[in-house]
Amino acid sequence: MTVMTKPAPTGAPTGSARHGAAFWLVAVVYLVALAFSTIPAPLYPLYQAADGFSSFTVTVIFAVYAVGVIVALLLAGHVSDWVGRRRVLLPALALEIVAGVLFLAWPSLTGLIVARLLTGLGVGLLTATATAYLLELHTAHRPQASGTRFEVVSAAANLGGLGTGTLVAGFLAQFVTAPLRTPYVVFLVLLVLSVVAVAAVPETVTAPSVKPKYRPQRVRMSGKSLVAAAGAFTAFAVFGLFTSLAPGFVAAGLHHPSRLLAGFTAFLVFGAGAAAQSAAGLLPAARRFTIGLVAQAAGLVVLAAGMLATSLPLFLIGGAIAGAGAGILFKSAVGRIAAAAPADERGAALAGLFLVGYAGLTVPVLGLGVATLFVASTTAMLWFSGILLAALAVIFARR
């Protein structure tokens, strides 16, 4: 691939204030777009009550979203390396806006599935592109600085956005009228403003004189990169649990039907992940991955204890610890792969990482949904925890 990525477009001075402002604008856009993707999480019990579908159907809806992400990553997650970051971000935001309109205009199960698919396609286009964009804007603004700010902000925008969406949607569903409409209206306004923001920021990619031959995204990892991607797989599996079945389990299995609590449950996990990522900068880089593995495993054990004891406090504590571990694993994976990839393949490398991560978001949760057809949800979630613990043990042995 003969693409050249440079810190700033022609005519813009390196280290300019414009790139500093653009860095924060893109971070906010990233957060808003990811927050929009998790709006349905605390609303699933309301959708279930309205349409009468099962927990398995919830996991199918969730899997459709993740499939959309994977398809977009495979087909276009890397093309911003030569067409430019903005030219990918703008269509990604447009897909999310269309999805938001569908949530409002087509509230049936079929409409929900189509809207979730479009949301996934938008997120798949956006994640690797926005992450690469943030790194390049950070480098253009602070060419002599380390990548710590980029790592913290990009990971916090990702996990912080995912958690913010569930909390805002849960709050609005609890305290305003039209709980299946108001959250989408709020975020549609924010998404439109995000389009304006992206249109105003400078591009960081110079188009090649000869356009590379298109090919779908390929995942090429080995050694420590492969182990890091496996850690991201397990981290996303935990996040998938808390944006699919966990809010319904809190309502039915733990007998706490509050919509705000449903949103807070997912927010707590993502918030713990984002906070742990920030704190991880104080840890030795060589030990972060191991600490993340141990923390996630410990959290899963406490989570299982909370399910067995039907204890909401234990369940939430376990989720927070597991989320913290998952956040550290994800941060470590992003940092390793972004630093190792050549500049002209950075988008492709990050797209590969997110592809593995979203596979972790899809496959385990869909398997969990299938299990709920045959056993109680508590039993299925205990199996889920046990399988993840076994996977973490294998990764720990090969770290």
C-alpha cells in the first residue's frame, strides 16, 4: 500500500492550535457516536413488554448490531488510510442519523433490527477511523509529546461513550415521557452537531497519487499482537453482556425494574473501564496486560457470586471490577497495535483489532442467548462467566 499519512495537511502548521481544538472535537464526536449505539440497552425491557419478545430475541437484536460493525470493519474500516478520515466519518455519522430516524418512525421489532444494523455499520466505519484520527491530530498538535494523551482520550471516548449512552437513556426513560422516543431525539440533535464538527476539522491524510487496489480488511496478527487481540476479545465479551442481557437480568432476575438502574448498571461497567484506563498510565507498561487479565477474572468471580446470591450489590461490584480489567486490556491492545503499525496502515491495523473485539461482542453473547432457550438466564450467565474465565486463563498462560 502506497498511502502516505502525515500529521497535518498542506498549509497547516505543525503544532497549531487548530489541531489541538480538532483533537477534542473528534474525541467528543467519537463519544457521542458510541453513546448513541448503546441507547437501546436500558430500553430492551420496555421493548420486550411492548412486543412480547424473549431474551433470546434481545441477543439477536444485539448480534445484528455487532454483525453490522464487523461487516463495516471488513469492507471499509481501513479505507480512511487513503480516502481520508473525514470522508469516512461523515458517512458513518449519516448512517447513525438514519438509524435514529428509524428508531422513531418504525418502533416495531423489525424496525428495531434494521436500525440496529445501520447503527452497527456506522460504528464499524467510525471506530478505527476516529482512533487513527485522534492519534494523528495529537501528533500534529504535540509532535514531541508521548502518546499517553491519545491513549487515554481515545479509550475514554470509546468506553465513556458506550457507558454514557446507557446512563442518559436510562435517566430519560425513567423521568421523561415517551421513553422509547426522547433518548433518540436528544442524540439525533447531538449527531447533527457532530456532522458540523467533523466538517470543520482539518484532514490528516494526503490521498495517494495512485489509488491502492481495494480489498476487504485483512487481520494479520502474530505474537504479542495476537495475544493483545485475544484480550480485547474477552473485554468486549464482558461489555456485550452488560449492553444486552444484563439490564433485563437486573429487572427480572434481581427484581429491580428501575429503568435508571438498568442504564446505571451498564454505565458502571463502562465507567469503571474508562477510569481504570486513565489510572493504568501509572502502572508499568509491561504489567498492565497481566493486571487487566487478573482484574477481569476477579470481577467475573464476584459477578457469579452476585448471581448465585441474588445480590444486586455483589452483581454491581463484580461488574465494576470486570469492567475495570476489560478497560485496561482494551487500552493495552490499542496502544500496542497503534504504536506498532506503520502510519500508512494504521487505520487497517486498528480496524483489525476492532474486528476481533467486535467478534468478542457478538459470538459469546449470541451463544448466551441460545443458552437462555434451554436453561434459566442465571444458569446461562454463570456458564458465560465460566467460559470467559477459562479463556482468560489461556491468555494469561500465553501473555
